[in-house]
Amino acid sequence: MIRDNLIRDNLVRDNLVRDNLVRDNLEIVFEGIGGACKRVGRVESEVTLIAVSKTQPVAMIEEAYRAGIRDFGENWVQELDEKVKLLPGDIRWHMIGHLQRNKVKHIIGKVYLVHGVDSLRLASEISKEALKKDTEVNILIEVNVAEEESKFGVRKEDVLELVRCIAVLPGICIKGLMTIPPYVDNQEKNRQIFSMLHQLAVDIGKENIDNVTMNVLSMGMTGDYQIAIEEGATYIRVGTGIFGDRVYSSE
Ligand SMILES: *Cc1c(COP(=O)(O)O)cnc(C)c1O
């Protein structure tokens, strides 16, 4: 608690204004979610907002928490680890970054969902650590729909095969798919990527593989979450749209 308060005190001065900003931004995002749902006849409860809090201070996360947010996304294991210790226990932490195998042991039992699984080797490590801790880990398969060379994720053609291989591992449950589309100036350009991911989930769901459900689609960020919702997203991952720009330290 002392550390918590210290962190908060340090931030209070310059964040009083920004604190309100988080609440106001959330209102805008929820309006966007509502609008997108309405346009395609979906109900808002089908869509869960993950507040992507990477690089953002504890005080801002607390502000979002007070506004009712319970799902937060982080990209780096060490940062996640520190924030888990400082923040309320009912938060559902989402590991949305690329997870290295040697870091897996640090997050098992702490995270609610691992979004970026794209190899059997990583899944095997998760399975191994899950068994050690006598728990089950929910994961999403990351798909590189646009087949960008620089991106993590499996190619569309390889997803079903990977799902079959991971499905037999103990201590691991596949819940759906996740994608990070290319950066584009016009968000409409990514609509097709989202609809392809959706279709892929539907197709894999039809295979009725044990240990696999395809109910979760994690797609859409600040710039394109409304389009992602229109195309079937169940989780959207919004960072700057809630917390403002990220400041990266040089550590
Ligand atoms: C950082 C990040 C986000 C949030 O991006 P914004 O554009 O700030 O909303 C979403 N998903 C992933 C995987 C990220 O790394």
C-alpha cells in the first residue's frame, strides 16, 4: 500500500487533469462501441473493452478501474508482474504482447487470457507451466492475416493445423483467435482482415475439436475498433483512445 500511495502521490499532481481525461475518454469509447453495435444489430454485452495500459501509470489504471473497467491489457511480463501486485485482485489481466517462452512461468496463474500464441513451442511451454501450477490457461491463437513479414502470428492456412496440435496439450484451452492488422491510414482498409479472421473462427469452430471453442475474437484497437466490432470482435484492445499517448522510457 505504501508503494501504491507513493506512486499515486507522484502522479497526482500532473494527472489530476488527465485522470478526468481517462473517464471522459472511456465515455467516448463506449459511445463508439454502442454505435458500432447498433449499426450491425449486435448487443453491447457481446463486446468487452480491454483497456491497454502498457507504459501507463498505476494512477491512470485506477481511474479506469473506478470507472468500471476490469479488463486490462499489458505487453511485457515484468510490467504486468509489477502492476498485478499494485492493483485490485479482481482485475482480469490480458497478456496481449508477444510472449517469450522463458517468461511463461512468470505469468501463469496471473493472467486471465494469453492473446498472442502462435507456435506449438510456446503453447507447450504454457502447458508445462500450467501443469506445474495445477491450473488451466486460456489462450487465443494469433493470426497474421495480412501475412506481413515483420509480424508475429501464424498464417491463415496454418491455423487449423496448429489448433489441432495445441488442443491435445493438457492445461491449455483455446478460446478463439486474435489479430493485429497492418498499420493503415484509412481504417476501412482493415475491414476485410477482420472479416477474414471472423470467418476463420467460424470454420474452425465447425470442426468441433476437443478443448477448442472459437467464441472469442480479439481484434480492433484505437483506430479501428468500431470496424472490428462491426465485423464480429468480442474483445477490442484500446490503449491511446483511453489513456492518451504512450511515453516510452529508454530502459
Ligand atoms: C498497444 C497495443 C494495443 C493498443 O493500441 P492503441 O492503438 O493504443 O489502442 C492493442 N493491441 C496490441 C496487441 C497492442 O500491443
